[in-house]
Amino acid sequence: MKSVGTRVAVGALLGVAVVVAACNPTEQGRVLDYQKGVYLGKKEAPLSEATLKTLRARTAHQAGVVGSTVGSSSVRPPDAKLDIDALRRRNLDQRDRRI
């Protein structure tokens, strides 16, 4: 019969083995000392000119800029007068069509 001390030692070794095996290798080398307001991570690769052009066109389209290369905006202009009663009727109509 094994002694209690041997069982405790084996249990402790198994516990340490589980903890060490659970460490994710991708988390090694990460920043552990943080500084307020300072990003200490890896620098991102700069965006290509084609990606920047696509993002600018998308921004112009979403903003509804006149003369954008993407097309016209289908968003209602902010100064358009809203008919609240028509919106309420539309809401009720859409609510009644739900399955």
C-alpha cells in the first residue's frame, strides 16, 4: 500500500502537468505590462492603395456624397419631413404580415 505522502506528490505532479499543458502557445509572448493610453501590441500592416480606394468609395456611398463613383444614396435626406401617421400605418401593416 502506498503512503499518503506519495499519493499527494503524484497528485501534485499531475496537477502541475495539467496546468502546464493547458497553456496556449499563441498566448506566449503577449504584452503583460500595460500602459494607460498606449498600444503596446504588434503594428498592423499598412493598407494597400486599392483597399484604401475601396474604403473611400464605400464611405462616400454611405454618406450620400453627390458625385461619388459608387452611385447615388437611397437613404432619405435628413431634412425630409416625416409623416408620422404614415410611418405608424406602415408599422402596423408590417406587424400584421408577420408569420
